[in-house]
Amino acid sequence: MAIESVIDTSKIEAMVAQLKAAAARAQGVSEPAQIGLKVEKAAPRVDFSEVLKGAIDQVNDSQQKASKMSQAFAMGDDNVNLSDVMIASQKASISFQTSIQVRNKLVSAYRDIMTMQV
């Protein structure tokens, strides 16, 4: 008996649309209709330190939210479900692990650049 797995592509397409919208916002495009158009303007400067700080702040916010939710659940707050606490803690864990991997890649790239002969 073969079990067929069906992949719901609508969720994947929604995630791709969210990623494209976030990329458009980062580039300064105000309307999603302008994403596909080629514009002859100079690309806006993106400050690496601001992007990095924003990403670290998002990781910190997710960890603080998960911590507050787990404390509220431990104190017996009826408005907080165990499933919500577990989901928030997993999101915080995944975002932290992702930031660690990005850091490792940046350090590796830095070391590669520093060992290059000029």
C-alpha cells in the first residue's frame, strides 16, 4: 500500500510572496507592482550594520516573547496555551540557530578574505 503525500503549494507560494514583499521593502519599493519593473535608478545604499542589528533585534525579541510566554504559562495564566508557548520557543530557537549559522559563515568568509594573497 503506497502512501501518497500531497504538498500544499499555496502555503509555499504565500511564503515566497512574503519574502518578495520583504525584499521589496528592504530595497525601498513601495508598491508590489513595481517589483518586476526595471528601474534605471541607482540602488539605495543599505547599511550592513543596520541590517545586522535589525536581525539581531528580531532574534532577541522572539526570545524575549518566548520567555515571557513560558513564564506566564508557568504562573498559571489561563490566556496562554502550552502549544503557543512551545511554538514561540521553537521559533526563537530556530531564529537563534539561524543567526549562529550566519555568524559562522561571516567569520569563515572573513578568514578566507584575510588569508588571500594580494
